[in-house]
Amino acid sequence: MEQLQREVYDFPTAIPLKVIGRNEDEFERFVVGLFRKHVEEPEVEAVFSRPSRGDTYLSVTVTFVARSREHLDSIYQELSSSERVLMVI
């Protein structure tokens, strides 16, 4: 049986990714640096950081313009492969 693949997003589109890691060693700057490898300055629409209740962890949400599924997947893969990143949502 042939499966139909339907894309959830209509690219290009703005997508928020939340990256969670330990609140140490300039984690926000590290996350934004990883995004800059893949995304041009005007394509980053917002960066929002929030520490956990105990200040142990930091979530960094970056809203950016993904140009294609491959573009989104490459960013997700790089973030997920970093030892400093605990989770990407």
C-alpha cells in the first residue's frame, strides 16, 4: 500500500524551536551560535530565554524562518547532536 506523505508546514514558514540545557557557560549564546550556522540574521524573528524554577536549566526558544523540511531537519540534527543540549522541542 502506497503511503502519501503530506508536509505539515508550507515552507518557508516561521517555526519556534525550544532548546533546553544546563544554565551555565553562556548557553543562550551557544544556542544562538548554532542557529547562525544555518539561518541568516533576518530569518531569526525572536529569541526568548527562561530559566527553570531552580535556575539549574535554561530554555532558549528561537523563532526562525525555515526554508524547507531539509533546512529544518539540519538545524534540529545539529542541536540534538550537541552534548550541551538536553532536549529540543
